Amino acid sequence: MARRGDTIELAVLGLLHEGPMHGYELRKRLNLMLGWGRLLSYGSLYPALKKMLRGNLIEEVTGTPSSAGSPTSRRTRITYQVTEKGTAEFHRLMSEVGPTAWEDDNFDIRFRFFSSTDMEIRLRVLEGRRSRLQERLDRVQRELAMTQKEVDRYATELQRHGVESVEREVRWLSDLINAERGTGLSATPQPATDNE
Amino acid sequence: MARRGDTIELAVLGLLHEGPMHGYELRKRLNLMLGWGRLLSYGSLYPALKKMLRGNLIEEVTGTPSSAGSPTSRRTRITYQVTEKGTAEFHRLMSEVGPTAWEDDNFDIRFRFFSSTDMEIRLRVLEGRRSRLQERLDRVQRELAMTQKEVDRYATELQRHGVESVEREVRWLSDLINAERGTGLSATPQPATDNE
DNA sequence: GGCTGCATGTAAGTCGTTACATGATTTA
DNA sequence: TAAATCATGTAACGACTTACATGCAGCC
């Protein structure tokens, strides 16, 4: 099962999928991609790497100094790469449907690594997020209709802006879903639609 | 100083500012307003209330059962109201500039309670958030220009959508700032502008 | 020879959730 | 009177941050 804390694991596996890296580099890239919010600290990253090492999801790269950018190998840094088990875990986390909160928290990360999955998974993730957002939207609108009374001006504006933002995101997701389907459909010319 | 965990405290003080309430009711309202993300649990709320009680920020309401909605007073529930010290703390938290992360995390809550503050504070909070978002935007754009190479299709789309969303929010904030300034100006007919 | 940036790590503390436990009150 | 909802609480745990500690590499 996907636990709450598997976020770093997923992100690290995804990045290492794009090539071997050491911790410092991982943190930099992680902070770039999660960048809109908090910064990931070393105190989280390194213990997580150790744990993944113990779980055989990743392994240290030995020898072959030609792989790194600069030829002069700095002794101190430890480069990691994914193992076969790590790849399997990555695909599991990318496709799994867990508790709602997990899926929402990690949507961005999953999306970021869409290139490493296939269309079926991509559609499932996109549609899952869209339906959850839509559900929230409906719930809020229902509650809004009930507690119509004594509304604060700023509270109302906040609500309005929130609803609008989520609606925008739903449209964005719909476009992406159509795009995914579009590429799929262009390969498969209309399976069962009689429009002559 | 405003610590990270003062979020609940601020929200509770703000809500109690609108009238006395008991814990269960507070949680419901809190979950409505923070609603876009996680749910606040009793395990967080009640200890927080206890702590605020110890700090004399709030106090239990004694007697006068006419204040509540239904006249039949249920013995089990404990109704709270803000103390004078609590009001002072509320205003302090509403106006204080702390570590960046704190201000960003609590922007929504502060905004929700704008009616309980004055325009000077409102403008400071709105402008603070706008400038932080703008700064982030600039930083991302700078980094984007540097690491132009090998860009993943989905990573790019995510970046694009993120930038667009933040730009939208900046415009929203600008509108709000103008509105605040507008009301201020219309009440005070041009203090020192020679336009005869 | 000292400063800055790269690089890895640990210990303590904070914040909050999950799961559990309990009981009163309203409604069917 | 049974079920649902209201209402309050605690203990254990989880995940992450802050602050600290260390050392090498390259530059001025």
C-alpha cells in the first residue's frame, strides 16, 4: 500500500530513472520540481536514501568514472542508480490508487514522470484527479447553498476565487485527457461509431 | 515570533472572534474554510484548545444559556470565547511578518479574517504575498532559461501550468490591492495632490 | 590561508494524524 | 431501543524541519 511518506521515494525513483545521481544533485532537482512550496531538507533526503538502499530499491554506482560529467572523480560523493526492484516499485507507486490524500499530494510528482509510464496509467491518474476535484467542487457548492446567510465579504471572495481556480484546473485536466485520448484515437480510427 | 504551528491558533482566534463556539463546531467550520486540502483532526484541535486555555487566550463561557442557538443547554459541550489577551494575540498574528513559509501557509486564513483587521494590515498582507509570488516567478523563469536543454514534455507542461496559475493569482492580488486602495481614497478625498 | 560552495550526515524537536476510547443526545 | 450524530479526549506514531557537525575542493 502507498503510505503517506512515499512521496520522496517516488520522486527519487523517478529522477534516478532519468540517470544516476548523488544526493546533493537530487535535492537540487527535487527543490526545482516541488519548488512551489517548501524546500526538502537533507535531514529528510539522506535518511530516505539510506532506507531505500536497505530496501534494495537503489544501489551505489561502483567504478566507471566516465559516466559523470567531469572526469576528475570527487571521492566524497556517492552516486545512486535504481535497481530492478526499484523500477518495479516506481511503476507500482505511479499507478497505485491509495487513500485520496496521497493521490492528491503526489499528483504533481506523478505527472512529472508521465513519460516513464504508459497511456493507460496516465489516463487513470488524470481522470482520478479530475473526478476528485469535481467532487470537492460539488460538495463546496452544496454547502455554499445551505449556509447562504450572514456571509463575510472576504470569506465569500476567498471561496469564489478557490472555486474558480479548481474549475480552471478541471478544464486543464480535461484538455490533457483529450490530448492523451487524441493520440490514442489517431492510431485507432474510430472503433464503433456509425457516423456516415 | 510566529511559529509554524500557530496556524490553528490563528484560525481558532479568528472564528471565536465571530462569536463563542465549542470544539466540535470549530472543527466543522475550520474544515469548511481550510477545506481544499486536508481535514483537521480532533487530535490536533483539542490539545490546541487546552494549550490556548492555559495561555489565557481563550476561556470557557459560564452561564447565560440564552447566547446559544437552542435554549436547551447540553451539559457535555464546552463553549469558548476569546479573552482580551486572545484578541491582542489575534491582531499580532494577523499583522506579523515571520518566516516566509509561515506567511504563505497562512495567507488564506489571514485573508478569511480580513474583516476583523484594518486596511493598513490588509494591504501589508496582500502586498507581501504578491511580492513573494512575483519573486518565485522570476526565480523559476531564470532557472528555466538556464536549463533549457533536454526538457521532458510533461515536465514542461507542468511548469507552464504552474507559472500560469501563479500569474493569475498575482493578478487577483493586484485587483484586491487596488480595491482596498480605492475604498481608502474614496473615503479620503486626495490629501496632498494639487489638481486644481 | 581563508572563504565559498559542494557533499554527507545526525539528533532533537515540532506538528499533526490515526486509532482508540468514552459517553450524551437526538431521531427512526 | 437501536442507530446515527454530537462531543470530547488521549496515546502512539509518522514525517519532516532545524540546527548542528564534518570535511573536501576550488578560487582569490
